[in-house]
Amino acid sequence: ELGYRTVAFDNDSRAVGREHADEFICVDLKDPHALLGQAEIITPDGVFVHAAELAVEAACVAKTFNLPGISIDSAQAATDKHLRIARLSDAGLSTPAYKVLAREASLKEWAQAGHTIGFPCVLKPTGQAGARGVEEIRNKGELADYYRRREEFQDSHFICEERLSGFELSTESVAANGKILHHAIALRHYDTTESYRPHFIEDGHSLPSNLAPEVRATVEQVIARSFEALDIQDGVLKGDLLVDRTGQVHVLEMAARTSGGRFADTVVPLGTGVNIHYPLIELAMGDAFTKDWFAPTRSVGVSQRFFLHEGQASVHRWPKLRELVSQPYVSEWRINDEFFREGRLPEITSHRDRFGYVICTGA
């Protein structure tokens, strides 16, 4: 649509996007030698990634070939959880109180961190996405159990965080030349997923978020300060924010990438008509915007919810969803057919274990 020739890189030779690209290359995206070697062959004019934790890899390609993009330092700071929380906290932004824990540290050191932060607290690996390994820890016994299981995540560091209370927001913002041009803000839903504790499982999000004007202004200020703290002049920041009962806004996550889970590419376009991928691709190419991509063209309520299940289960037939998803207000739905091909549903411990979603619109 924008007139660019596209070459898609992916680890998966069956990647669903390959048929839409002019050329497809199967390459290990986490192998710098292989990634840069293949990039050198195609001599790119821009590099762009959507909905994946590949900000560092994209920054490496941009630096190697002198392309537009954020610095490797900014990409690393916005990807690694312990670098990020330190950068944001040092900049004066409100984050949960935290302690960084080495995997090799003793149980005594981990227990001391839990005692210092206070129970309940939150433990998370620093290099995982999709809420994998993020757990609420209510006492010393649960902390010791997590410590015994820490090898599951293969991360060298973990974070012990203060457990904050309030409502959570998903945000996505675009900046160009240091000026913020766009904010999308949605309410995150956790109200139906208490039974999945100690895991934090999001059951979708809705917009518009109907924030009080003063709260929205504070949220936008926090996002602007996050761009500054991470030293990003051009690009996107995806935030997870928490607003407590006093109205204070805390930063839980802030990543230098577009959001997955259909937020950036489906939910926001359905609600406002704004699709940030077009200007972000032009930004990645170093080109001027060909139109005002950020002007809303519609105002519609949108809500996404996930299909959830309790515990592990065998799958003998597809769930009876046809009547539900045939309603006129259903804009999109999806079932993860891999689960059904394998004949099992896993226990839900992270967002990748949800077996589908439905997105609805209304007044």
C-alpha cells in the first residue's frame, strides 16, 4: 500500500505473513551473525518489527546499515526488565519498589528481598514476555517455591516488585522528532481472572477508557517522561500503567515496540480508525509522513475478551462458539487451532496459554 518492497524475516518457515511479502527469508532472528548476514544480502532501506520482543535485533540492523531507528542502548533499556525499571525509576517516574535478584543468589538473599519489599510481592524473570513467570508471592513459602522453580525460565536475573493495587491501562504512543503525536489508552481487564492466581492473566481490554481529564493528562505526562528516560525521539512505546486510588500513575512496563494481542492492529483501528503501522513504517524508512495518519476517523466502543479455561484439559471437539461469534457486533474472533490439533489445552500460566479471543464493537 505504501509502495515499498518488503522482505520478511522469521524463524518459522511457515510464518503466516510470508505470502504477503515480496520475499521471505527464514533466519534465526536471535543469531546476530545470521540476521546481519541475511540483511547485508538484501541491503535494506528500513527495518520494522511488530508485536514481538525484537527491539534490540531491529536496533542492531539499523545501526549496522545506518538506518533510522532507536539506539541499541535504548532498545536494551526498553526490553530488559531490570534495566528498564532502573532507568525509569532513576528518571523520577513512579514504579513499584523493587529488588533485582541474580539466579545464582542464595535463597536467603531472595527471602531478604521479599522481606524488604513486603508481602504480597511480585516475582518476574527479566527476559520473558506475555506475563510468563510473573507471579504474586504472598509469603516466604511461596517465595521459596518460586526460587526452586527459577531454572524453568533460563533468565540470569529476576525482579522482586511491590504489589500495587488499582486499575491498569494499556497504552500505545508514537513520537517523531521528539514530539508525541498519538496516544491510544485502554482499560485492561483482570476482573474475571482471580482464579488464575498466582499468575496475572489479562482478560482483554476496552476503549475508550473514559478517564477523568486530570488522570488522562497525568498518564500522557508519564508517557512523555518515559520517552525521555529511554532516550527515544522517534518510534513507539507500549505501556502498562497502574492508577492507584489516589490518582498516582505508576509504570509497570514500557516497551519500545508495538503491542501484540491485536491491540495496535485491530482494536485501536476499530475504535478510532487510526492504524499506527503506516506512519511507523514511514518513520522506519526515514520518509516524511504521506498523510495525517493520527487523525481519528471514527469513535466506537471496542472490547476484546479472551476465551479462557480452567486447568489442563483434553480436547475432543471444538467449543460451541458459532452462535456467539455470529452476532453482528463481533468484529473478529480467533481460536488457536494448534491446541486443538494437539488435542489438549495447557494450564493457563501466561498469556500464550489462552486459546482464543473475540473482539466486539458497539456504541
